[in-house]
Amino acid sequence: MPNRDYKADVIIAGGGLAGLATAFELLDRGLQVLILERDKPEKLGGLAKESFGGILMVDTPLQRKAGIRDTPALALADWHSYAEFEPGDDWPRQWAETYVHTSREMIYDWLSARKVRFLPVVNWPERGMYRRGNSLPRWHIAWGTGFGIIEAVLMGLERHPRRKNLTIHYHHRVEELIRSNGAVSGCAGRLEDSGEPFTASGTVVVAAGGICGGDLRKVRQHWFREWGDPPPVILNGSHIFADGLLHDQVEAIGGNLTHLDKHWHYAAGIHYPNSPRPNHGLSLVPPRSALWMNAHGQRIGPPPLVGYTDTRYLVEQICRQPGQFSWQILNWKIAIKELAVSGCDYMTAFREKKKLRMLKELLFGNKELAGRLIREAKDIVTADSVQELAAKMNALETGHRVDPELLEAEIASYDAEIARGPAYFVDEQLRRLMNFRTYRGDRLRLCKYQAINDSNARPLIAIREFILSRKSLGGIQTDLQCRVLDRQGAPIPGLYAVGEAAGFGGGGIHGRRSLEGSFLGSCVLTGRRAARAIAG
């Protein structure tokens, strides 16, 4: 017999943002809620707590104030263009439509009521390379990063008038779904540390994340076939417990899993400095003025790779290169202006809400971040000449040799075009930079056509970058009430799925690509909709 036996109206397996949003909405409706979280208390909030905190939302007050005329119809057209939905993707299409039409009410207004504030300048990633992405800026950056979002939600939960209806148990690993009379009536598992068994009775909501973490075996198993073999080195930028354990359990009771080969990887991952986790990765926001090179020092392209365009395209092209990794070549001046990290631990001015410091970094460059990365990251080397830089790159990466003459020629060709002036730009990267600079939100964080081998901008910097596993775009198939569907398309009574576990909605709301920022937003949206469905 189990040593622990819990009961609640609703059992939520996972305490990330999707699970917390579900719990919040259930408390609003007077239900008894139990969250079973595998991690320790300070990690409550999951990967969202470690994120940069950008959220895609449509037709918000911040967009209107900036004169950005966005509409759900335009956002949906962009979404469909980027997603490339496949025949039979009915639920993902419906979820995409639901997202763009309700993001203001269900996400922006809800987070604002929780005292989450956003930076006044709306950001504009994923504009598209060969397919149209975001036609307008939609990426709202939370003041305080993802850390601030989770802190605000947790504070709201603690102050909730029905807080006594919520119980949270930590170090609890859900391993099994319990069925009775054709319905899911609870779950069972063990404590992470002691192995002590437990059972929990109630309606079950799976909020345990995707399959892109853990030991990466599922990432390789479900690698997108058209990309060929997965890279020999994949860094893990997902949650350590995003291991697909509950996906397997849902499938075992007849639930339908879809699009498990659709992942949202990042192209600019480096080894997380001083991390004890094997292959733990840190996701850089790639500087747009840097040159993206392959393992031999040749510029990748044509066309050249540029950040803020199409992340999936970047990953696909790098996977076709020798060694399936890349180098970004830049200098100190570019680094302090453009280099950033997609996470809260290194973006300290944002996370700690230090407005004056953030303003100083925007005006004079983030020297602290660039210096810290250079000191701590083993994938970054610096030098005072291209020849010295190539030598250090070859010392770091012994499996593939950078050709110093080729590297120097590629840099010289790019710098020469910058010297001729914008009127004569034909390089696709420089033309994109010209376009980026027309939007004030990009102009703040973008160098003005900065040459690489500039004696006034040294040291030269080379960053070795690997594909970094981040999020699962596929998952447990659900309807618009977040009910888990079986292989015949019928709901499984008593079982719901939210957030990344559900492919952020319908088993694949994003299709092949994300417009970026729709991950955190989907966690809030699916959590709230699941709770409303459960409460009737």
C-alpha cells in the first residue's frame, strides 16, 4: 500500500507556468487543487522562471500607444504562413485562431491584473526569411523577465482569498495515470528523493512540459527526418524534467500524441558556464551584426544567416554544415551593443528591475554581460588579430580546422562593403540590418554597420555555437477545452493537458515554427481554458 494517498478536485502534474495558471483559475472557481511538482520549492515555475519573459500578444495597449496597428486577422495570417500546417491539423489551427483572438483578454489583461508590467517598446523577432513571419512587433518583454512573471503569479496565489484550497507537494514524480470505469480518476508515482510511493485521486491535468529536456534521447529519437541525422553535440536548454514520462503514460492509456518531431531549437547555444549538468546549454540571442561562419571559417550561405529572421531556417542550415555547429565572429563593440542571453540569470538588469542600469546599458553597451561571458564561457575566444583568433578557434575546436586565410578573406570582403557605404550595399545581411534599423525598437540595440576587423572595436571575438534543444512544438492532442483526445478523436474523461505537454495547444499549435513569445502565452491560455472547462 502507498504511504501517501491524496485527494483533491483537480490534480495538476507539474508546477510550471501552465500548471500555475490552471491552479489560479481553478481557485477562482472554488475548487480544491493539488499541484504535484518534481522539483524543489525554489524552482516552482519551471522553465518559464528561467526565461527572458517575452510574450506574443495582439492589439495591446502598448502596441496602440506606439502606433502599431495590429489585428487578429493579420496575426493569424502570419501564424499560418509560419506554421505551414499539415492536412489534418484541425485542432492546431483552431488553437492558433483562439490564441490571436483572445491574447489581449486571456493573457495580457490577466498578467496585468497580477501586476506583471511590460517594457514600453514592443520587440520584433521572427520576421521571416523566405516565409513571412511577424509583420509587426508583437513580442512584449516582461519587466523582471520570466522570473518576474512567475514571482507575480506566485504572489497572487499566496494572496488568493481561497489559498487554503491549494496544496503543493514537491519532489513528487507522477509515473502513472489511474483509470476506472473508462475515465482517468487519479495518478500515482514516487518521491524523487526517497522513492516512497503515493497516489492522488481527482481529475488530472498534465502540465509536465515537453520532451526536449531530460537526457535528450527523445529529441534524437524524434529528430525531424528532413534535417538528416541529429548533430553529434546538442545542448540542453530545456527543463531537466522535460523527459516525456507522462507523454508515454498518456499514450499507454490510448491518448493521441502528435508532431513529436516538431521542436523549437535555437541556433546559438553555448555550454552553460560552470554547470554540473551534462550538456547544459545557455541560449544566446545572436548578434545581428556578427558574421555566421561554419567550422572551416567560411561564411554560411548564401544567403547569410542573420538573427531575428527565421530560427528554424538557421537551425536547418547549421545542421547541413561540417560538424553541425557554427562560429559567430564579432568584436567588442558589437558584443556590448547586441549580445544578449535568452534567460534571466545573465540579464540581471531586466530581472532585478534596475531601470537606470538598463538605460545605461542601452546607451553605452552591456559591458558587464559581455565581459562575464568572455570570462566564464569556454566556447568564447578573443584576439587582437584575425590570425590569432583563428589559432585560438583551432585550439578550442580540434575536430575541425578553421582556415585562417579564408576567415580573413571573408571578414575583409564584408568590411569592404561597409566601407563603401549603405548606398552600395548588396550583401543580404547588410540590407537586412538597414531594414532592422528603421524600427526604433531595433535601432536601440543594433550597431550602425559596424566593421568586424576594426582596430577601434577590438578585441575580436569568436563564439562557438551549438544547436540548443529548447521546446517541444508537438505533444498530447487536445481539443479547445484542453481535454486529452484518444486516437479516434474522442475525449478521455477526467484527463486534460496544458502548456508544452499539449504542444502548447491541440498537440501542435505552432506547426513548424513559432512566431516567438507564444510559448509563455500559450501556457497561460491553455491553463485558464482547462480550468474553465473543468469547472463547467
